[in-house]
Amino acid sequence: MPNTVQVAQLLELVASYLPKDDQAVILAAYTYAQTSHAGQQRISGEPYIIHPLATALTLAEYHLDRDAISAALLHDVPEDTGVTLREIKRQFGETVARLVDGVTKLAKVRLKQNWQASYRGSHTDHGRENFEAFERHVETLRKMFLAMSHDIRVVLIKLADRLNNMETLASLSPDKQRRIAQETLEVYAPLANRLGIGQLKGRLEDLAFPYAFPDDYTWLNHQIHLEIGQRQRSIERLRRILLKRLVAIGIRAEAHARTKHLYSLWKKLLRHDRDLGKIHDLVAARVIVPTVEDCYRALGLVHQMWKPLPGRIKDYIAVPKPNGYQSLHTTVFGLGGAITEIQIRTPDMHRWAELGIAAHWAFKEGDQPTFRHKRTTRQRPVSRDKLVWIKELAKLHRNFEDPTEWTQNLQLDFFEHRIFVFTPHGDVLDLPTGATPIDFAFAVHSDLGRHCIGAKVNGKLVPLSYPLGSGDIVEILLNKKNTPKQDWLRFIKTNRARTLIKRDLQMTSAALDKSGGSRV
Ligand code: MN
């Protein structure tokens, strides 16, 4: 069995934070998945089970709960084997089945094939338009992803699933590699970022970068080759000097050098004429101190030791980033005048920066941060209701300077009020909850609405008043002689449909009045 090592690893990991009966359920889920996928291989030639195992392992590193780990193990079972969701529900219960179903449904969130033309040609006028359309498309996909997930664990499973798919991307065709890599950069990594999981965002982006932009990747690697080593040595010296001085003023600090992720470095370079000399945080010194007060004291000390560059001091503690990131950043003329970025934060802030929303599972509430970043063995109960987790998210961010920015970034209202449906060509439309085929038709094109005589949802005929649901594929049946009916106004939900229907009705009645008048 080539996968015994991974199984042992997974079981050991979950044993470190879950009770015995939860461990037993996870083992049962593994055995079940292993049997269901028996004989199946990934394109790489590996036994299929390696993939769900890797997905579960990532989530176990975040200390996710029993149901999430079980669902991760089972996530490809209904899609790829003869086993139905009902069977999974019978064996593992409602929650696991719901999580698996959620992950399966998210497969519909797919980047359109023609992204590359849109992305590349963004300097021309026509290209600009295409690019904006592309941006709207990916934004809709991100919203749809969140709206369809309902449970934060579905998102986390899907992100872990994608991480493993990126790790094994080499075995796919170049076409697929490019599409999947771009999808990762445009949909998955931004979602990881919005949930504050910096670690995962960085890993996803760096795995996708060489496939999505191979030339730029090669160029950048060549550029930083010498630079990184040199800057790391300089930061290492600065780090030791700084630690001594912090201890001298009574602050127990930890410090390390952090190297910027390649993809985010490249994005930054694009904004700075590709000039590495203008990037001051290629390698930065990261200082972790016990309390918020210590953060500001440490900043004061740093500025006494090295002159700060004007305008480069950022207080993300007082004003956190929209995804909850907190730290003090400053850029100083460091050793030998070398321009150096220093980041100062508490262990709590550090955990949020790395784990984001996943920190919820990894550390129990009120756990006092320690200097070893020790993981606790008890986990917090997990909220199952989507409303609860949305509130949890909101609560985590209640200190925001500008709460509307956070709301916009996470599109919280989309969870409650929006649905995402597909045209038969796979285009995604974003409509209010309760929208009907008529709303859909008018959203696509006014003529499609006007001449609509029937609709199929997921291949089945439905009434025109049928309330659509997220993930539905909607096909409109037409008759060119048909005009809008008064009756439609009773059930439609969008203003666009209402306005267009009323206009048509007025035109029709005006025409009738006219013809009626001429008869008298
Ligand atoms: Mn999968």
C-alpha cells in the first residue's frame, strides 16, 4: 500500500486533538473512501485515494472537526464512484453528506475557457473591455463560490482539495494546467485571502504562478537568485541585534526573516516598473512580541535604532486590513543603510495572518498565546448554522475602521439574498432569491424575456413562476409571437423584468386603444 504513510500521518494528527470516537469515524470514512475508489487512479498514475487523503491531511493540520475531515476523505466519492449521497448520509450522517454535497456542487464554479485572451490583451481599448468583462466574470464566480457553500467547512475542504490538485498539476495537459492555474489565481487564492488564510493563499498562488505565467516566473526566479541570499544574510544580522535590544528593555520577543511569496512579489513588481530595487520587503524581519503594548514599544525602539523612511509606517493594528490582518509595518534604513522592512505583531495576530478563519478550529477560545505557538488539544465547538458562522466572521472583524469595506469584500449579503444560476452555455447569472425563469430571461436579453413561453430547469419543464435555486441550469423556450403577460408581474422579482414588462404592456394597450378608437 503506497498510502500507508499518509494514513498513519492523518490518524496520528487527528489523535492529537480529537477524542477516540471521532478518530474511529475518520478511520471508517477513510476505509469507505478507499474501498469506493479501489482500482481508480489519478492521471499521475497514483491510486486515487492519495488525493482525498492529502485533502484531509491539510484540514487536520488546521485541526478541523470530525465531520469536515470525514467529508474531505469522501469528497470525490459520489462524483467518481457508484456510491450515492444517500448512502453516505446513512453511513456518516446528515452533516457529512451535506458537506460532501456542497463540495461536489462547487465543481460548477469554473472559469470560462477563454480567460487568457481577456487577460493578455488588457492594454488595448477592446482588450480593456474584455478584461473588465473577465473581471466581472471572476468576481461573480467568487461570490457564487461563497453563496453556494453555506458552511465555511465546505470552502475549506474545497481549498484543501484545490491545493492538492495544484501540487499534482504537472500530470495534466498544458491547456488544463493553464486554465486550472488561472482559476486558482482568480477564484481560490482571493477567497483564501478574504478568509484571512494567508498561508494557503501564498501556497496556492506560488503553485499556480509557473503554469499561468511561465515566462514571468522564469524571469523572476532569475532576477531574485542572488538578491534573496544577500538580503537574508543582512536581515539575519539585524534580527540578532534587534532581539538583544528588545530583551534589554524587557520584551520577550521572537523574530525571524520572512521571504515574500513569489507570486505576490511579481504582482508588486508589476506596479513598480519591474525594478527589484524598489521592493523593500523581498525579505522582511518579522518580530513577535507578547502584547499590543509591546508592539508599539518595539516600534519605538526600532525607530531609535534605525531611521524610518517617511510615509512607510503602517499601523494595521489600529486599522486592520479588510481581511482582518493586523501588524505594525515600518521600513527603516537598517544595517549599512540597507532599506529594510520590519513587521511587528502579537502571536494572536500572527496566527490570524497565517490561518485566518481556520484559526477558529485550530485554537480554542481564550487560549493564551505562548511563544512556541503551541497548539492546544481541545477544540472549539463548531457552529453548524451558516448564519452563525457569518456572524462569527462579522464579530471577528467588528473592530474595523470601515465595516462597509469588509462587508463588500466578503459580500455577506450575497449569502442571504442572492442565487447563482447558469445559462446552457455555462455563463453565470447573479439574481435575487426567489427569481423566476422570467427574471432570468430578461436578465440575459430583453427579447428572450419578451418572447418567453416556457422554461426548463436542469432539463425539466417548470412553470414560469418557478423559484430558481443556486446551481440551476436554466433554458428558455421561445416563441417570437409571444408578448409579456400582465400575470407575470405577480411573481417576478427583478426590477429589470418589471420595467421591461410594464413598458411592453403599455405599448400593447396603447396599440389596442388606437385600433379600438379607429373602429368607432
Ligand atoms: Mn477532489
